[in-house]
Amino acid sequence: MTAAEIVAQYYDGWQNRQGDLSVVPLADDFQFTGPVASFDTAEGYRAMAREAGQAVTSFTVRRQFVDGNQVCSIIDWEMAIPGVERMTSAELLEVKDGVIVRGELIYDAEALRRAMARAAG
């Protein structure tokens, strides 16, 4: 499989399976960095995705760029969280030996952080 095909499986989990990434080939030591949370294992990231995926109401990959084993996607997504409107993000995923080894998500998470603080409040 190509890097783009592997990444397509990853986004299918967000778009069509409510964050269920169980069939997505993630390295056991998958490294993920984002503005709200970071992870250093596939198990931890999958658990977060299952929980967060329940709140995702819309997830669209607007554009995607492939450079060897790296795939950069521009994503528009929405969550069923009051005070959080459509968010646009850039995500860089790195694939090695048929598995995603690293991910970095970049977006303005201020509205999401405020909503999470209100919910915990």
C-alpha cells in the first residue's frame, strides 16, 4: 500500500466509523502531537479517537498533498459541542514500512479548549 492509501484508511475511521481506528495501521509507538493533546502510543491515541469520534458530526478532507512517505491534509471538521463551530486544520502524517508512525495536527483550538473547560467546570 502507498502512504496515501494507508492515510485514506485513517481518515475513513474519522469520517465513517466515528473515530474507530482499530483497522488503521498505526505503529505501536505512534507519536501524535496536537494543540489539545499529545500521545506516544497507538493504544492511547485510538482510545482518544473512539471517544472524540462520538462528537464529530462532519469531517471532510479538503485537500491532500503527498511527498514520499509524508501526507499533509487540510481538513474541515465539526463537533457536537456547544460553542465549537467548524474548525479547519492541517495534519501531517508520516508512514514507514506500511504503518503510520507520526502525526501532527495544527489548528486554532481556543474555542474547543474553552468548551472543554466549561464542560469540566
